[in-house]
Amino acid sequence: MSRSTQLGLAALFALLLPATRPEPPAPDVAGYWGVAIGMYPDEARRQGFSFPPDLEEVAQLGASHVTLAVPWQSRDLHASTIAPGEESIDDDTFIEVAARVRQAGMSPVVMPFIRLEQAARDEWRGVLEPDDRDLWWRAYRRFILHYARLAQRARAPLFAIGSELSSMTGSRDAAHWRALAAEVREVFPGRIAYVTNHDALDRRAAFASVDVVGVSAYFELTRDPDASQEVLRQAWREVAARLASFSHEVHRPIVLFELGYPSVDSGAVHPWDYTLGSMLDLEEQRRAYHAAVEAILETPAIEGALFWTWFGPGGAEDRWYTPRAKPAEAELRRLLYARAR
């Protein structure tokens, strides 16, 4: 057995050992900078690329952190139950991937989120209306505490207790978020975040209970798919100024938990919509990345950006979000080397 294999097995074994008490991770004084990797091994196999992706390749981008985005499922908007589904990975696989992230010299960031099995075009987790709200919260507590314990075992420095749950973050849910955050702190020693959608910065019930406000930063930059670099740059500067003001209002640092653009025409117009049937447009993706990078570098209030996503084969014919082997990759490298090292 090679020395590298022995070290890899030792690292994995250490993560698998039960912990008697949480040990705090090393502080992340430089922020959280990197990419997300989709935790979908079956989808990776169907598309013919490796799972997990080459994490040494990710480290060479300059990344210091990797988001592990892990879904459980609900049947539809009105369901009150949340459970592992077909796209959920098993716990051993989660721990193995987290170990590989650390072996590559990076830290895992853990973001559980809800997927709907049955949904019309405008139905998603941001507009949930469970029939039994109390039952939903009990199911959600089980879901989040499950991954909080796994995040502790993985020595993650940052854990999201929610993602884009706009309809569940009004004032009537504030007590639930306080209780959930308190329970998470009993098992997870790192910083905790709530990830708000870009159009829900006013839904603030969860913010008082967390250390970091995450943002899914799919802001519309323009209505013109052929907008110039300068137009996109100015749009992102306005977004960054808004986020800096928002950070001051809520007295929390901002981390962009999701930020990305599909490499298609109008990707900067509707960056959240990966179902666009538009033509391939690698240059629009690059321009949007460039604008985001410039604005982030100018905005100290933004303490991290975790780009969506490194999942997928990438390359000149790929229409998905990944910047891998596309012109946008150079823009991503520029930010990560400036911020993460």
C-alpha cells in the first residue's frame, strides 16, 4: 500500500470515529472562497464524469472551501414531511467526500437543502406552504440536526441551517429559527449561517440566530442578453453596495453561498433559471463572472463567495453552470487567488 493511500485511509478513519465532544475548527480568518460540488453520484455517472470531481483540480483553482450541498425531499409545496430521497447521498459517502476535501487542503462547508418531488414551474422551496406547519418544523429539525452532526464529524467550519426558505422566514417563524439554531450549537461548534434568496433580503426571521448571512446571489444584472462588460460591471457594483448596506443593517457578515451563471444566452438576465432553452453563450457567462469578481474584490463586507458549481463535465459545449474549462474559469481563478491564499 502506498504512503498516500495510507494517509488517505487514516484521514477517513479519523472522520468516521465517533466524537465524545465537538472540537472547534480552526478559525477562517480569510473568509470562505471556493466552489460547490453537486452531491449527485448517480447523475455524474449518467453524464459520464467522475464523482466526486477531481478535488486536487479544485484546490488548484485557489479554492480554500468547498460547499457540500446535500438534499432531502418533500413531496410538494404542501407536504409536512422531509426525508431522504432518490437524490440524497448516504452518510458514509458524505463523510468520504468531506475527507477528500480536507486531503486536498480545503475545508468543507455544509449546506442542506430541500428538493420537491412534484413541482410546477414556479413551485420550489422558496414558496413552501406546508399543511401542518408544526409537523413540518419537527421534520425540518430532524433534517438539519442530522447534517449538523455530520458537519461536526467532517470538521466543517461553516454550516447552513437553511437555504432559500423565503416563505418560512417570516416573523411567525422566528421562534422556530431561534430554537433550531440553539440545538445546532449543541452539536456543531463552528459558525452557522442562514442562506437567503436574492429576492428575500427582507425576510429576516432567521438572521438574528446565526453568525453569517448567506445569500443566493442570482441577481438579475440586465434585461439585455448582449449587455456590455461595463453595463454588467456597474450592475454588480450596485448589487455589492446593496449587500454591504444589508450587512450593516443586520450586523452580520455576508457570504455568497451561491453565485453563478449558466453558459447560455440570457444567463446574466435570469441567472437562477437553468432551464433556459437559449443558445450556448460562453462569453456572456465570462462577462458576468468578470463583473462579479470586480465587485467582490472592491467590497470588504463580502467575506466569501462559493460559486455554483463545479459539478458537470464543463468544456466548450457545456450549457450548465460550471465554469470548468470555459473562459469564466480564468475569472474565477483570479478571485480565488486574490482572496483565498
